[in-house]
Amino acid sequence: MSINKLIGGDCGGNNSLVQLTNIVSRDASAAQKLSQADRFVNEFISQNSQVPQTFNMNALLNNMPEVEKTKISKAVPLPTTSSKSNIYTQRSAPWLAGPSTSLTAPMRQFGVPYQPLMQPHTSSNLQIQYINEENLQMTSNTDVKAKAQEYVNSVNEDDELAYNQFMSFMKRISAGELNLNETLEGQQKQMTKDEIVEEMAEKYKDEWAKLSDVEDYWNNETANGIAKEYSFTEGNVMLENKSALEIGKEKLKMGDIPGAVLCFEAAAQQQPDSAEVWFLLGTTQAENEQDPLAITALKKSLELDPRQLEAYITLAAAYTNENMGKYAYLTLLDWLKASPKYSDICPQDINAQKMNLKELEAYVTSLYLKAAQMSPSQIDADVQNALGVIFNINQQYDKAVDCFKAALMVSSDNAKLWNRLGATLANSDKSEEAVEAYHEALNLEPGFIRARYNVGITCMNLGAHKQAAEHFLVALNQQYKAKSMHPNASSTDTSSSTIWTTLRMVCSFMGEHDVAKLVDERNLSELNKFFEVDS
């Protein structure tokens, strides 16, 4: 079959669609009996002889200037009317997996060329009419039903058409089950923006109500990993020792923070109603870089004895470390209410629980500034400490530094204050000064793991990665000292995952990928050898 018959100027007569139909029918194993619908189509095609002529590109090119011909000649050449393609001559050959090289111009999928639309033609058996939308709307429903019934009757005996979707639709119209005009009106109806919003709001009002509680959920303690009940370490040998509390205090003085934690955990199980035990457990876990456990223990302590003022400040700092600003503000507000000296400045008719974060921040800050102004000539270390925590939450680090320094003027032996000052200086890009503050904290409490970890973080910021790794390993070695207090020491890991994660980051920065694998394995002994750290 020549390309001329498909795209040439004399594309007419016996239309190419008829020849294409013959090709498809030859691919079938045997000819099938034509349905009445097929006969209608064939009659319609065979009687059409008024096919528009294909646009002749050569005629246009001949009339163009020579310079324009030069430009177009560089493009992909178009097939001429004399071009041949054996793609159509080998009708029985299977489709090949690659593109054909027999034509220089690209073809459409399956090699079917574009065919111009033909004018509607009336066959002897079936009249096909094209009407526009306006005429259809003017047509009465009775006329539509009559036309539909006429068509149904004409093809009633054709099994192929009797059950297809179109016939089902036409039957419903002829039976009066569907009103075509009403259907069109419903589809064409345009809703205003307000109507759409109102409809959507009504449809999804229950879903919106559920979503409105999402913010409250993410603000609660459970979503932030704070358990309601304290999770004790399993296999603690100190449970059998009735002097666990006293031994824990001794270990705390010696700087054995992990060992003190296990002693206080045993004491908390032995004396679950002791506020002192829970307070010591909470504050020690805070120093052990375990804020979630510290929060749970300190809350338990305050439930048993709300007068423990130091517990409020430590709890607020732990909340701050966990990015739970609202809980930190409420805890600091509770400190004022529990303080005999400052409880009178707290209004009784204000419910701070209903305030948003900004309102709560402004409210609590104003109360603490008022407390500080009550004795301008005398520094209250607790008030200044609390103000330092507040200014850390809202990232006013310069003010926080001033508050912690003021508190240290009257409480210079407080390792926690030195550590908080160091952390605030580090947050305000004063790393060298931060290291000095951390060393002050470590001189007071050599086993202060959080301060040791903070020194490592500051070394990272200064680019001293090897020194940072050494500090992290010292902290991990201190935590591993408590392993001897477990009956199954080989399977018990009381170390901080935060420290391990940061240590791996340092190894990556150093390019020591083999050493990073040791971190993944938590192989502390080999890491100590590599960094030459005494265990």
C-alpha cells in the first residue's frame, strides 16, 4: 500500500479506512459475520466521496524565497507522494520491537495517519444528525424519547449492541426514565465560590473537628516522648540493698552519675512515696543526659511534695531541653505559686492553661521581672536562674547570659548554673567563653556528663573534631561504669543514644568511616584505643 493512498492529495474514493479494516480482518484467523452496526458503518464510509484534499506542502515551498528554502532544507525531510513504505506491504508480518527505518519522517503510533473529519452522510437505514447544544436544549423531551425509541427498534435484533452501555442509556431515555434536558441543566449548573465553600464545610465538618485537635495532641507530653510512669532499668542488683539511697548519695558526690541513677532507681522502688528519692532520681537523670526520664521523676516528686522549689527549676530546664516551651513556662509559674516569698504576685483569677505560647511567655516573664524588682539590692539566685531559662526559651541569649551571671555572683558553687551559662554562651556564638563555663562546672562535678557532652558539642562548633570525640568518649565511659551493677552486664546498655549519635557525626566529619562503623557497633574499647582515651 503506497503512502500516497494515505496522505497524498488524491486521498479519497475507496477510503483508506476501508483498506485498514481489511488489514485488521486479515490478521484475524477467519472472517466473521458482520453485525448490523458494522453494515451501517460500511455503508456510511462507502457512500462518502467528498473528502477534503490534503494540504500540499510542495506547492508552498515552491513559492518561497530561496533563502527560506535553505533554512527549511536543514529540517527533517517530509515524505513525498512517491515515497513507498514496505511496512504496509508486508501485512502479515509481526510488529517489530524497534523503530522503522523505511520512512524518514516520524509516524504516529501503529502507523495510522491523521484523517480529516468527514461530512455527515445519510444512509438508507439510519440517519445520523449533528446538532449543537442550543438546538438540543430546544428539543422537547418527547422528541428525544421518540428518536431514542426509533434507534432502539432499528438495532433491536443486533446482539452486539443490545447490551452495551450506549444502548442501555438510549433505552432509559426511550422509557422516560431519564430526562435529557434536566440532565444537561444539572451538568451545566454553576456554583458560586461561597456555595462551594459552604457545601464543603458541611460535608467535612466532622473531619475538620478532628483535625482541630491535632495541635493539642502534638503539644502534650505523650507525643513528646514523656512517659506517665517511670521506666526502671531491669536487673538492677541494688534492689536487694536496703541502703540504696545512701549509696546513691555517695556515688553522686564521687561523680559516678550512672551508678547514682541505679541506686536512686532502686530506692524509688523501695520507697515509692518518698519525694526526696524521686527528686534525687530526677535531678541525677538530668545530669545524665536523660531528660525524658528526669521529667517523669521530677513530676512524681512534686506530686508528693509541691514545696520542693528546686525541683521546679530543674523540671523547667528539662522541658526547655526537650523543646516543650509551654510546659516550661507553666512549671516556672508553679514555682512562683509555691514560693512563700512570691506567691502573692500571682493573680488568682487568671487561667494560664488557656493562654497560647506568646501570651504565656509575656505573662510569666512579667511576673518574674516583678519578683526580681521586689528586692533590687539583693540578688535572688533562683529568680535569676528562672529568668535565664525563660530568655533561653525565647532565644534572647544575651539577657539569659546576664541572668545566669547574676545568679552565679551569689551561687558560684552551683555546677548546674555554670553548665546553663555555658550552653547559653554557646547558643549565642561565644564558644570560647562557653568552654570556660563548662570547665567550671566540671571542676565542681567531674562526673557531670551533660557538661562533658556540652564541651564536646562546643569543640565540634570550633572544628576541633578529635577533641570533641574524646569528650564524648569520656562521657560514655562514665556511663558504662554502672554496667557492673547489672547481673547481665553484657546485654545491658545504660549509655545515652544522643552521645553515640553525635560521636558518629564527628567520625564522619573526620573522614574516619571505619571508626564510624565501630560507633555503630558501640565498640567502646576499640574506640578508646583509636582516640587514646583511658577507660
